[in-house]
Amino acid sequence: MDKQKTIGFTTTIPVEIIFASGNTPCDLNNVFITDSNPMRYIERAEKDGFPKSMCNWVKGIYGVVMEEHVNTVIAVIEGDCSNTLALSEILRYKGIKVIPFAYPYDRDRKILKREIEKLTKALSADIEILAVVDEEIEGVRSNLALIDRMTWHDKVVTGQENHLWLVRASDMLGDYKKYNMMAEEFIKDAQKRKEIEGINIGYIGVPPILLDLYDFCESNGAHVVYNETQRQFALPHSSKNIVKRYLNYTYPYGIFYRIADIEGEIKRRNLKGLIHYVQAFCYRIMEDVILRDMLDIPVITVEGDLPKRLDTRTKLRIEAFIEMLGNR
Ligand code: SF4
């Protein structure tokens, strides 16, 4: 990681602004979970006093900042995680520069516009360069949308591949032009593949900390053709206006706005069932109550804690769920 120019962040933010400022965006979640030994980041957080009984994504983010010497972090203090405010205070205490960013819960356009302007100023991003980046990044997002379509429509992209391409849209691996070339290569290769068989299922909730969830589902007769949050990270309802683009993004604005999007995708993708992933010690677990009640297809709730493979009990539950869907 280039320590001088890397700007870490705790969840999806208007990444165009970081690119336009000449810095390199880095989604701390992605560094944590794609490391060959993500446990080392959790261990670092616990060594520094983080309790066992808290979300391991938060500990992972903290561990990455400390271990990789990231010196500037954009912390999304509203619209993502109830722990981020406290995390940002700890980071500040440790000498890290923290830039706060907030998505207004009520999707107030004026407030979001002000937040975007504040971030642009904080990073000294040039408005003209931002307009150029905005336009170029649209091309990357259309390729990501194509990969998504190739998952549920053409059925040549696996759920895990879909997850990875979309979840990494938050920072585009720090170089959107290179990410675009990689996506184009991937599309060309995937177009030559045979159709994947399996019952169409979807994944909703925060991205999984579990390492083999998609592979397990797909080796047991299901094809994950929808990744709710990851797809939102790639901003599927695009717009030429940056404020509108981030108002269309469902994830920060509460459960009911998300449900409207999920319901549309259930129909469009002909989903037979959903996995609702919840993270141990996350407040979002409570959303399960509403999701289960409002969505009219079968939902299985899967909880993860550490970046590990599925345990036997969860495997048995998922197997039984897929079998039940097959029998319907
Ligand atoms: S899983 Fe929940 S508690 Fe953990 S970082 Fe995400 S929103 Fe926060």
C-alpha cells in the first residue's frame, strides 16, 4: 500500500472524489477479508483492547489501519454502522486523520449535497477533474452491471465472482482504469462459458465474513444470482449527477428503501429463496424481523462471526434449505 496517498474508508463513499483528488481509495473491509490471514487484523484489535464480544468487521477494519499504517480514514458515521463513531474516536486517539462522512437517514438531497461538497473540500479535489473521473467511472460501472446481468440472465458468472466484482466496486482496487480493463477481460472469457445450473437464490445483508458460503451453495444445487449490498456498492441506478447517484444507493437509507429494491430484484431474477446474512454482534440482525415478514419468498438467516469456513450446523441448514426450495 502506498502510505502517502492511500485514503482508507469504512464503507462505500463517493469514491470518485478520492480518485479526483489524486489519492488512492482503499476499502478497509476488502483489505481485511481478502488477506491470506484476516485473523491477524482481529488479533491486533483484541491486543489493543477491543472486546471479544463485538463485530469482527469493525476489529478487522481497525487492524488494517494499524497494521498497514493507513494514516487517513474516511469514517461513515451515519448510514452504515452504529460502531463507526466510536471507532473513529479510537482512530483519532491513535493519531489517524479521520474525515467524517454522513448519509442522511431521510435521504435529504440538500444534506447529502453538503456532505459531498465537504468531502470534496477536505480532499482538495478539483471540480473539473471530478467531472472527468465521473464520466470515466460510468464506463466501469456499466461493465460491472453487465457482469451482474451475466450472472442472472446469461448464467455464466458464479455467485462468488458476482460478489467479488461488485464488492470491490467500492474502491475499484485503487485504480478504476485498470479495474475496467480487468472487468472487460473477465467478460470476454465468461461469455465463452456454459450456462450454470442451479436454483436461483439471492443473498441479502452485509457482505459475508464467511469464506466459502457461495461455493457451498453452488456445490449443493443453488446458483446465487443476486447480491443485494454488493450490487448497491456498484451503484446500479446510476445518474450523471453525483448527488442523485448516491441518493439512489439504497444501503444507507434504512430497511424500507432496501426492501423495495430487493422485491424488484426477486421478480426480475426469478429468485426462489434468499439467504439473509447477519454478522454476530451487529445491530442489523434486528432487520431480520422485518425482512422475514415483508418478503414473500423463503428466507434462511445465516449468522457469521469470524473469517472462517462454514461450520457443520450451518452447512446442514443451508443444504436443507436448498433441498426444500427444490421440492417446492
Ligand atoms: S456487520 Fe454490522 S456491526 Fe459489523 S461493521 Fe457492518 S454494520 Fe457494523
